[in-house]
Amino acid sequence: MGNWGTAQIQPGNRHPLYAFVHLARLLLALLLLAGCRAAPAIVTPQGPAGEAISNLWWTLLAMGGAVYVVVMGFMLVALFRRRQEPDEQRALRPGLARVIWLGGLVVPAVILFAVDGLTVGVLRALADPSAAPVMTIRVVGRQWWWEVHYPEYQVVTANEVHLPVGQPVEIELVSDDVIHSFWVPELHGKLDLNPGMTNRFWLQADVAGEYWGECAEFCGVQHAKMQFIVVAEPAEQLAAWLDQQRQPAPAPTEPVAQRGLEVFLESGCMNCHTIAGTAATGRLGPDLTHLASRRMLAAASVANNRGNLGGWIMDPQHIKPGNFMPPTDLTGTELQALLEYLSTLE
Ligand code: CUA
């Protein structure tokens, strides 16, 4: 080994503490930036699976942090302590081999086995819910949105997964095109949706509310705008929601809305979208039977309001470039009539 005296490794003969000051600055900046993200993280779990994952994350962070502190401590000592003896003599010092075996093999092995044991334990705990799932929800990944089926209730919706609070549900995941990944950070880990196979896991939210979900596998240009919302609600509320979602769309009664339905059926919308109770049975895009009941549009890209919906219909490529919905050339009157009709689809 050469001479690792401090003067040689610091460019410009700076004090060796500079490196650590820079590192500390970088870590601080990262911490501050992490605070900018409003989306929920795995560190605020709201269900049993999320909690198990979060606990594991904190444990691994603590272990990694301890290892980091110890290693950095040794490095500081090595940087600042003056070499007492020449290398040849040092190599012969009794006990040095023991330090190398202990620090280089035994301690890392113990730590790695502990990490392995903890991880396998959590994986086992995540494999099955504590109780039998109360319903099955089938989620189909599409570029770039989520089709959500409740097979036992004949309900199809998009980009919104409703489940009963405090009870596990089974999630079946399939893909229609490429690989996607279903992730609700506060409730569970990620699971892929693969074309040609069905993956299953479970979700449980212990606190009523809305949870952010997103695609966690790069799946094309609009991967970042492939999001969804999980709504955990009391069982009665969920039953009422399912009941409402099962109903076909009512025939519009107002003349403007009636005209809007005509626009929908004449302008090509029906080739891709279904509205139960009408002649529209397209399957390429989201089912719109209860569009007005949804919180957001375009896989949770923008809020579901009249302005955004109008903008989406006229120029969807502006909001989500590369998506498969073509622009429309409706007149202002046609658009307003269409929006009027769509607003009746509660
Ligand atoms: Cu779907 Cu990324």
C-alpha cells in the first residue's frame, strides 16, 4: 500500500473534512427535496401489508445507517491517525488477521443473514391476508390507464379501485399490452401485470380515505401518467357505490343532453367507449357509463371537471401526448352538448 497521507488525496490540499462537509450538504439537500414530494410514501402505511413493509424499511435503514457510521468512523481514524510503523512491520502485527476476518467476513455475514431473515419473514407475512378476502377485483393494465372489474358485481370502471375499509380484498392483475406494475405505496408493495398471465395479491386499508396508486414499471411514453386512486370506504358505502355503478346510464331528459348523446354516438366516441344503456359498446378506451362519478380523468392526470373534460375531448394529446385517443373536431355547440350529456353519467 502506498502512503495514504491526507495531503495527497485532497485536491488543492484542502482540509480532509471538506469531503465530509460536501457529503453532508448533499444528504441534507436530498432530505429537503424528499420533503417536496406530496405523494404518499411507504413510510406512512395505512394497512397491515404497508406496515410490515414500512417496518422492514426502517429496520434496514437503521442497520444501513449503523454500518455507514461505523465504516465512516474507521475511515476518519485512518485519515487522521499518523502511521506509527512501516508497512512491513504492521503486516506482522499479531491480531491483524483476526480483525480482517472479523470485520471483513464474520460481521458482514451476520448482518446479511439478519437482513435475509427479516426480509423473508416479511415476505411470508405478506403472502396471505389475515382473513379470507371479501371480494375479488380484477385490474387490467392498458397503455396508459387501468380497467377495474368487479366480476361478482358486473361492474366495470376505470382508474378507481373502491374497497371496504378494514377488510382484505383479492386483486387479480392482468395486462392487455405490455408489462405494468400496480403500486399503492401506503397499502402494499408492487406487483407486475404481465400479458398472458394472472398475478394475484391482496390489499387492505385500515383507514377510510383515498390512496394514490401508480404504475411502477416503465410501460411507454405515458408511464408517468398511469395513475389511479384507491378509495377505502365503509362496507355500506361500498355496497351503495357498487349498486350505482351496476346501473346502466339513464336516458337523457334535457334536450341539450339528448343532443350530447347524439354527438357521442355520431362522432366516433362509441367506437372506443362503452356507455351501458346506449348503442356505445367500444372496448378500447375506458367505460364511461359512470364517468361523472369519478374523481379524475385520463388515469388520474387531471381533475374531473367540465373544463378539463372539454380540453381532453378536443385535444387529448395536449394533456397526455402519445395516448391512443384521437383529437376531435366538434363545434363549440356540439362540445357543450356532449359535456352536458356526460355530466349526467353519475
Ligand atoms: Cu403502466 Cu408504467
